[in-house]
Amino acid sequence: MRRCRGDGGGGGVAASLAALLCCGCVMALAGAAAAQGPRLPSAYKTLTGDAPRVVANGGFSGVFPDSSSAAYSFALIASAPDTTLWCDVQLTKDGVGVCLRDINMQNCTNIANVYPARKRTYVVDGVRKTGWFPSDFTTTELQQVILTQAIWSRTYRYDSGNYAILSVPDLQTIVKQPSIWLNVQHDIFYKQHGLDMSSYILSIQKRVPVDYISSPELGFLRNISGRVRRRTKLVFRFLDKDLLDPSINQTYGSLWSNLTFIKSIAPGIMVPKTYIWQVTEDNYLQPSSSCVTEAHSAGLEIYASDFANDRVIPYNYSYDPLAEYLNFISDGGFSVDGVLSDHPITASEAIGCFTNLNSSKTDHGAPLVISHNGASGDYPDCTDLAYQNAINDGADVIDCPVQVTSDGVLVCMSSINLLDTTNVQRTVFSSRTSIISEIQATIGIFTFNLTWDELSSVTLTPKMSSPVSQYYLVRNPRYTNQGKFLKLSDFLAMGMDKDLSGVMIIIENAAFMAESLGIDIVDSVNSALTAAGYDNQTTKEVLIQSKDGAVLVKWKQQKTKFKLVYTLPTDIGDASTSSIEDIKKFADAVVVDRTSVFTISRDFIIRNNSLVKDLQSAGLAMYAQVFRNEFVAQPLDFFGDETVEINYYAQSFNLSGIITDFPKTVRRYKNMPNYMLPVEPGSLDQFLQTTNAQPPALPPMPTLNASSVEEPPLPPVASRNGTGGGANAPGAPASDAHMAILSTGMLFVTAFAVLLILADT
């Protein structure tokens, strides 16, 4: 049964949100503002010197249906205490203002199911649109309609929450004393249908304390200017520069040259964020414009719009939405007066916590910032560029997964299979394919199939990793094939020379290297560390990481002083007492996959696992991996904000280190004062249970047992048979069928890439 408009669906929502607040499920940014203390006016370069305003676009519309009671309530809980609630005002047939994201209700409600026969076609701002429009329905009729998520890429789980369409006065029944921003997008359209938006806005002033009224139609603002309450600010909303303001028949581009005229009507303006930071065709930032300075010089406040955590932002930000906000409020050398966001939690933390933080990179305290294949979120894995930028971005520890070439040179490569990390299939080495069953069941071209000279030749280039490529998200494409691979000796020299806490050496496939390649990888790495001077110093820590317990046992038997780190399987949620006792016999610490900490169902965290508590109770140090900025890499509970995820791990567990593709994001968090409270896993799931869409209950994840930890000793090292490129490499040659699959696959990838390029042009 659907809730009627009168209660707005707010009773159950408010109770659930109150319960979440008691659980401390979101960041206490209200406490953050208080703890931080008053800022000097000069700390912000806004028009007034005050902090930029956070404006929640339809509430917390990045998760909940836009303009729903849940979205508005959650925005105030999960954001700064003075967050302003944005309502796109539409008019019903009987002249009542309602909050709806789009004038075409097909895009944000279930109206097509409720009134399938009432589809209409109208011209809106010169464009023909077909759908369902508020002006064709009375408020009584709209009581049968519920709000749905307007962005298809976002979760639809809350669409069954029966969230009613809210009238403008309903906002005050949902939250007490809110700051309200009314946006009037289509005044002319409603006039054409016999409805008067100006009269409605002026009529509700005594009932609804409106702080801001905006519109892209300057004629509408001019009509109500001087007639609104003194506390209400008018804001002219700029749209794309080539579009026309139909109320005065001028383009928005031409209106920008007459800010003095706009100031005579409205004290503020709102612009798309691309007005301030323009973007190239390949999605990189251009130098900032003078828009903010020009607006402030004209005495206008300037607000920026179009912020959301789950969009592809310019590659300069490394998929970090917090970095984008900071570029508009501090790092760009200026500050807008406010931001309009679908995810107000991130805007709030940017303004309340991260503006003008200490940027020191010399603190090597826990949790350590540990690179994952260098700064692999921005540069190809394990290249000189990836390592140097990891250091520049503030990594405490850089990592090297050790592989070996056919002539016995130890190198840093994220994969033993060159098909994963290079363009080898497009080079003269493409014929050196084989199947090594001890490594993988599919064909590969492996590091031991090439000499170091071949691996470092100009014809072989690195390839950027794309761990979320299934979502068509790519990383820093200008650097896709840039950088050079490093020998282990060069990596160790870099680690010794730079301001680092230490290095992490990752060893895999040790048994295969001993039996098939004639290489004792433990002794070889140990010799390299000795040659680089790591055994005669105390300032640089060396971490030896492996998922092979036998490797760490051998290091232990050699009475090494280096820290031994065991990599746990990725699909476990608990560990038996016997398995932990076995791990403690050969390891000082463990690496835990970040998703082993909790159980996920349909992208929602539904409960904590006991794994971390068990490991820490046994006295094992813990490193968590792999943290990534892309919003699709995180459960929905972290709101597409990697800083929220990092904060959860850092404050909920006594981590020794965080292993990340993006060291800059973790380093910035380490410099932050302790103002944020961690998200409570399962909180959004609890809220889902008030609807009809809760994820199914899942059994506990598998437990790590002693049988999985115990491994036979490493085999004796076989004699080496040669040093040639591919002639003496182990493994069966790839069959013609496998080669055909490889060639066809590469042809498909190439063709698909061409289609994407053509689609963008």
C-alpha cells in the first residue's frame, strides 16, 4: 500500500534514519565543524569570506530517489549541519508546487505504470518532449505516484520505498528548520499552460522560509525581485553558453558579459562547473577560467553545479571526487561560494575537514601508505613513472612484485604474464606463447620467455591496468603506454635513496621458479637486498610478502630481520585458531583483502566478519588491500567516496598499512585531523529493510583452515639449461586454437576501441 502525500512516507523513514544516526553510521560532520573551531575569514576566498555552502541536490540523491523524504532527511544527517536542501519546483494542474527532479516525470517516478494512457508531447524550452508532465495532474492524482531513482546507473533498491511526491511545504514536515533552495526551471512553460509560478512562489513565503530562489530564466527573477522576503537570495542560473534564455532572448554566453545587469536583479549566480574548469575532448582539465574572479569583482556570489561522486570526472582527479571539490574551494587558488551536489557528504568533508590541510609527506606513522604496483591508478604498473609518482604522492612504502627474465634478471612486474602488463602481443615476441599449467590454464607470454634486453626494448611498452574495465572506466589514457620497467636492483636503489619508510618485496611462483627455471628466488632476492645495503641499515624497513607460506618459512629459517607478511586468500571471512597459530609460526603480519572484512550482498554491506578481530587478537599486524578510487570498486555504503572507505578502515581497525593504487588519496587522509566518524557497515542495509528490496541473507564466508596454510617446503633448485629468449622456456606451446582465440580477441578489442573513438567524435 502506497503512502499518501500527506505523510510523505516520512514516519518510517525518519525513524529508520534516527536509528542509523544513533548507530553512528555516517560521518559526524556537525562534530567536525565544531571540533575544527572558527576559521579566519581569510581561510576562504568566497565573496564574504564565509565557508562555501553545501547544497544537496534533491537531498542525498546519489543514493535515494531525488526529492524523496529519505533523500532530504539523509542529506542533513550525512552532511554539514547547515546543508541547504535543493528542490526543483514543478506545478501541478491545481497550482501546487511539488519537488521533482525533471519536468518529465517519466524520468523520476513510476507514473508510466500508474497512468499509462496519459502520455503527452509538449515543447519545453524549444525542444519536443514526450512523457508525463506535472501540469496535467492534480495533487490528488499524484498521490498514487511514487518517486524512483532518476539515474539508471545508481541503485534501484530504494525505488520500492513508496516515497511520495512532496509539496514544497512538506519539506518542513520532514526536517525541522531546514535551509531551503527552490529552483524554478520552466516558468515560461507553466505560463503557456495557464499556471503562474511567480504567484505560487510569493504565496508560500509565510509558510516556508526559503533562503534561495534560482532560475535560468532571468525574466522570472526580475518579476519577483523586490517582492520576496529580505532573507531570500535570488540566484541566476547559467546553462550551457550556446543555449538561449527564452525569457529575454539572449544566450547565456552573451549574458556573462553583462554581470552588472544580472547583479541589479540577483545577488548570486550558479554556473556549471565546466565554466570554471574547462575540460579537453579527452577529459583533462584546462587552466581555470577567470569566472570566479569576475563574479566576485561584480559583487556576485557564484555557485558551481553538476557535482556527483558516480560520474567520470576529469582524469586529473584520479577518480577522487574529494579532489575535485578541493579544486573549486581551495586548491585552485579561489573559492566558489557553494556547490550543488548529489553526494553532499563529500562536499561537506571537503569544506569542513580537508581545506588547507597540512600537506607534509614525511610522516611515516601507521597506517603506512603502501603503493600497489606503484601509483598504478595513474601510471602503468611497476614502471619508473608509477614508482616515482607514488613517492611524490606521499607513499611510505613502495612495492615490487618480483619476476625473472630468461637470462636470470630479477625485475618488478605486477604479473608474470606479459599479456597482462604490456603490448607484447603486438610485437615480434608474440609467437612466444605457451601454456604453463603451474601458473595458469590459459596461454601466456611470460617474463621468463624474454631476456632483460628484450623486456626493456623500445618495441615493448607497458600497458595501464584497468581493474574495473568491465564498466568502461579507463585510467589516465594519456599515459597508457608510458614508462620503463625496472630491475629489482634499480628499484631497491630508488627505495634506499628516497624519503620512504621502506620497501615491500612480493614473491610468488617460487616453487615453479626453482623446479622449472633453476632459480632460488628467496636467495636471489636476499642477495639483491644485501647488495643494495638493506641488511646494514636500520632506517628502511623491508617487508617480504607472499601468499606461499613455504616462501616465508624459508626466510624465517634464515633468521632474517626483515618483516614477513602472509597474504590471505581473498574469499574468506574468518580464520580458525589453528590456521592463525600456523601463520604466526612464519609471519609477523598478514595482508587482508578489504572485502574480507564484511559480507556484501547486491553492493550493500550486510554485516561485519570476524576475521580482523581474530587476527588482531593473535597479535598479527594487518595490512589491507587493494584500495581504489573508482566509485564502482566500493560498496554503496561508502557513497562513491574513497575517503569515506579509507576512514572506515583506519578508524575501525588498527591497521599497520593501507595498500592502494592511489597513494595520494590515502596520504591526504593521513594528514587530516581526526574529525570524521566511520561508516557503520550494514547501515544502508538496515535502511533497506524498511522497504521491500532488502538483499537476501547470505551464509558466512568460508573460514581459513590450517590445511589451507600448511604447504610443503620449496623444492630443490634445478640446474639451469640456458638463457635464450623462448627456445628453452618451460611449458607446452600454445595450440593453433588458442592462438586463434588470442588473435580474434585482440582484433575484437581493437575494433571495439575504434567504435568508441568514432562514437565520441
